[in-house]
Amino acid sequence: MFARTTARLFTGAFKALFSDFDGFLRIVWAWYALVAVLGVLGTLLAANSVVVIFVVAGVWVCSSASIAVAWHRNLLLGERPGPVNLSFGRREIAYLGKTLLVSLIAAVPLLVFVTLVSVMVNGMTSLFIAMTVVVVFVLPALMRLFLILPATALDEPLGIAEAFARGEGLGLPMALAAVGTGLCIGALDMVLSVVANTIGGGAVFAAIAVLILSLALQIAMTALQIGILSGGYYILREREMPPPAAPSAD
């Protein structure tokens, strides 16, 4: 059951993305364009301005919430995105607030853990043990808490304590699926970096192609992580559905 759930989350995130990649592009392109334009204008008009940095960062944070909410709703409700997605309202604000809340809850134990690791780790073996502890114990707990995010995107009530309790058995599969997708995208990005370094400045079109592919990988990574949370929430709701009624004996 554990392996099946992990595989289902991992493969499901990829299937959801590649079966509707154009839909995800419709969700993200306007926000990415807006951030890029603001960044370029800020650099041209007020380079190194703190105000510009805060504005661009603020728009980026808002875009992250808007993209996540739209992709959650696409995957879980079949809600098709329009050609331009710049939505930011009550739902996205609630999503940001819940994200901040879970992050603050996780900050204290993570800070304690990082402090202990920095004191105790003195070799590759210790570092491997520390990373294993994070993946097996810390990250699964966080993933169970983050189940409130797809619920928020769907306007469904789900408190943090309830998400943690109802998410029992889903934390580790979601954590492993997230790590697996991260490793896949990271490996592809490393290959692109090697290709870019090999090309150097001699082939402009090839370098531009590598840059575009690298951006596509970043977009894919965002979609996959959101997809894993959506998959976890789908399974949570699925396993709490009542079993189908037995056929009546005539």
C-alpha cells in the first residue's frame, strides 16, 4: 500500500502535467511575463533599488499563490484556466496565509534540528544520516500539514490539526514523491548546465534553447510539487468516501 501510494503520487504528478501542459502554461505565462517586465523595468529605471526588489518579490509571491490555486482547482475540480491568469483575491490571500502559518509552525522544530545537525555533523556519513532523518521524519510531517493548501484552494474547511490527523499514512509517500521529482528535475537541469558550459558563447541559438529549456524545467518543478499536494489531498478524500452500496438481492 505504501509503495503503491508513493508510485501513484509520483507518476500522477507527471501524468497530470504532461497531459495538460498547455493548461499549466496558460496558468503561469502572464505571471511570469509580469515579473519579467517588472524586473527589467526596475533594472533600467532604478537599479539596485530596495523598493523595486520588494515590489518584484511581492508580485512573485502573489503569482505563486495564484498559480498554485489555479493548478489545484484544475487537477481536483477540472476547472479549466482561461487564456490569461492574473487572479488574486480572497482565495489566494487565504492560500498565502495558510502557507505562512504552516511555515511558522515548522520553523521552530526545523531551526532546532538544523542547529543540532550543524553541531553534530562532522562527516559525509553523519550528513547522510541527517538528510535521511529529514526525508523520513521531518518532511512527511510537513507534507501532512500542507494538505490544508489544496483544501484552501477548493474552499473546503480543513484545519491544521485535522489535516495532520487525516493525513496519516500520506506524509512519507508525498515526501518521497516530492524528493523523487526534485531529483529528476535537478538531474535534467544539471545536464542542461553541462550543455550550456560546453556550448559557451559560440552558439547563440543553442544557448537560448538551453535557457528556454531551463525555464521550462523550473515551471515543470512548480507544477509537479503542486500536483503531489493535489494528489495527496485527492487520496485523502478518496479513502474517506463511503464504500459503494452492495447490490440488492432480488
